[in-house]
Amino acid sequence: MSARGALTVEPTGRVYRWVTFGIPELLASDNGRDFVSRFLREAAAKNAMSMHFTPVKTPRAKGTVERAFGTINTRLLHQLPGTTLGKSLAHLNYEASKHAALTLPQLRELMEQYFVTVHNPAQRRGRWRSANDLFLEGIQRHPPRMPMAESDLDALFGLTEFRVVQQYGIQYRYLKYQSDELVDVFHTSKPGTTLSFSVDITDLRAVRVQHPVTGRHFVARCVLNLGDDPYPLARWLAHLGVLKEMGLKAGVDHDHALAERALQKKIASLSEAASIQARKEHLRAFKRLAKAGLQDVEDALEVPKASTGAAATATEVISPTSDIEDALLAAFSKPL
């Protein structure tokens, strides 16, 4: 198999719109860790969705899903540079790592374009109707449920946490969040008031906090500057693991900047690894860092004392790298 040239995704300016919409009433899945996680159970409960798990090791119980993934693999993913092809084509000696040319945002855009313009409108053999046609016919008989407000969707599908509001705001895994609304809540509520907030595990730069009186959600942003790109929870756990490894303290801006630079060097070493085995060894090392950040950091790191004044903004910007980091950390960014 010959190497493919670099495939680039140019912004088209076109908005790709999904025909399907609404909150599902039933979520059927296998027993993968993603689907049995606390994160998904909470999201299903908050959205009044029932969950059904198929028997273990019985892919025929969800044949429609398996067939869809097979079609996506053959019609899209295996046509892209960097595909791993699978065991059946391993004899071609195609080294995916040498031909990878897509960043994760580019792959997401390609996937969106494929589903909206190719997969969903395509007529299915035997019934000569597309997935879009079936959905539009179905909602005539049974209209889908919709959220009360579109702005609440992020909170409904986020990881729910509870913290006591402090003068500096609220804290989640050594990250402090503050907003004008939180300041008002602190000054108008009783001492020790507990707030519920939603965490997007794909981006820790902000959380959505539920007001204790009105019930509406508002945004509180991270005091530490995490950069302009989304900062996933998986990366932050790896960051805390590096922090512990270096003997630094959480809550100190300078120490966080040092740990972030060290983490970026470790990520860069992954992109330079020549063999797949070396990449696997690097990946295992990052998993250990994330595990340390998740399980041991509470005891190993000194918890910073609450400041009496307004929290200061970090002087150094923590800027995550791009596709290499995303591809690496996606392997252990499981909902907690």
C-alpha cells in the first residue's frame, strides 16, 4: 500500500446541520467502561433516559450499531492517512504512525461532514429509505423530547460535583473558579452553602454552576490561565501526576507552569517515537501519570490554604499541544 499525501481540511464556511434532534428516551449499549461510568449514569438520570445494556460478548444483540461502525470504517476511516487498517491487512506493512496527517479537530470536522452529507442521507439497501427519512417519519408519530433551554445542555451532560462556596469561589481538583455571580452567592448565602456545578471533562477552563435560589446555571471561569484551547480533564490529571513526580505544590502558579512544561516535553517525546512499541510504552507512562494524579495526589500534594483576597490570575499561560496530545490522552480520558 502506498503512502497517501497529507490530507488537509479547509474551512468551507458551510454549517452542517443534523436532521436528528431531541433527547433520547432509551440508551442501549454494551458494557464498555465508557457506558457503565458514573458520568453517563448521571447524564441519563438528569435527562430522564433509560439505560439498557446488552449481554456481554454478544455483538449480535446490537447488530445495527455494529453494521454502522463497519460502514464508517470501510467508507471513511480506512480511506484516511494514518489508518491502522486492522489485523487482516497487517501484511501490507503500512506504518500508520509515519503517514498520519490529520489533527483531531480536522478528523472531527471530516466525521461531521461524512455523517451529515453522506451517511445519514444515504438510502439503505432493501428499504430504499435513508436514516433521515426514517427519523422524520418517526417524529410525526412520536415527537422527541426537548430540553427546557438549549443553554442547559452543557450542564445536563456534564459531570456533577458539589462544593462549599468560598470567598475565592469554588475549587475542583486544585483549580479555582470565580465569577461575579459566585461573589454575590458568597455574600448573600449562609456560611457553608453547598453549590452544585457541572464539569465538562473535555474542557476545564470553565464550569457551569447552578444558582442555589433561582436554579439557573451560570458560568464560572478558571482562575488559572489554561490557554485558549480546550483543556481536558485527562490532561489535568496527567499534569497533577507530573506535579507530584517533581515534588511541586498544587495551587502555586509557578509550580504549575513548571509541571506543564515538563508534561509538554513528555508529550513531544511521544511524537518522536519511531516504533509502535515505543509509542505504547509512552502511552503506558502517561496512563501511570494520570492514575497518580487521580488516586494519589490528594495525599501526596499539600492542599493550598484559601486566600483571603481575590485570587490572582496565573502569570504563565498553560497551553496544551494539539493532535498528539488529544490522541494520546483520549485513551484514558474515561468519565470518572
